[in-house]
Amino acid sequence: MDRPSSLLFKAGEIVYNIDTNSNEAYIISEGEVNLFSRDGFLLASLSNGEMFGETSVITGEKRSITAKAGANGLKVKIIPKSNLTNILQKDPILGALWKKTQLRLLDSNKKNSELFIEVEAITEELEKCISEQKVLSKKSEKLSERISRIKRLLYSSEW
């Protein structure tokens, strides 16, 4: 049975999951795909004419990200692994450049994920500090009101 040359995905449908084997890449015909890190952070959104899924095909490793169809769904053209492998074998210079670019992309995605985790942790701490500051501010305001009342009582002749 022949494999289809294109696929349709509903909004939010998973195209592929992280850590799965790769047998093809995709070129977007319609719609958008969102690429997520292992920690669920959005790394990129791609649209018409853009390719995705090629990194794991070129490097021979498992998928390093999860790809999900965008809000309006997704239509892709399938690029079989054999097509990419043929291109890389026919032009070793292009192959070397393409592989090096993909390795840099993997490294960049890893660094971005680490950065996202740090930013998320800092954001949570800041939110906690702001919340605590608001509580302290209210307490300070109440204490200031009581001090003013005490001063009025101490220094006024209204005894």
C-alpha cells in the first residue's frame, strides 16, 4: 500500500511526540504548527512553506520536540527520510552544513528550555514577593493608622 503524500491534522492534534523515531519531515501546505520543548515551552510557530521534523531525520536521533497543529489545523506534505538522505549523500558539503545547522538548532533549543525554566522560577518568586509586599503594605498602613491615633490621644487635650 502506498503511503500518502500529505496529511491533515485538526487544531491541537499532535503531529509527533518528543522521543519518537523519525521517518519523515514535513513541509507546511496550510495552517501552522507549534513546536514544544520537553518542558512544554513553545519554541517556535511555523507556517506555510516551512519545513519541520528534519532535524531528527538528519541527525539520526529521536525527535527532540513535540509538534502540534495550530489553532486552524494543519496540512503538510510528507518528505520521506529517503529523500533527505539522498540529498545529503549527493552533496556532502550541503549535507555537512545542514547537519551542523541542525546540531546548532538542537543546542539552541536546549538552552532556550533551560532559560524558560529559569525565567519561570524567577517569575514565581517575584509573584510571591509582590504578594508578600502587598500584605506587608496593608499591615504597615494599619500600623500607621494606629500610631496616628495613639499620637492624637497622647498629644491632644481631648482627654
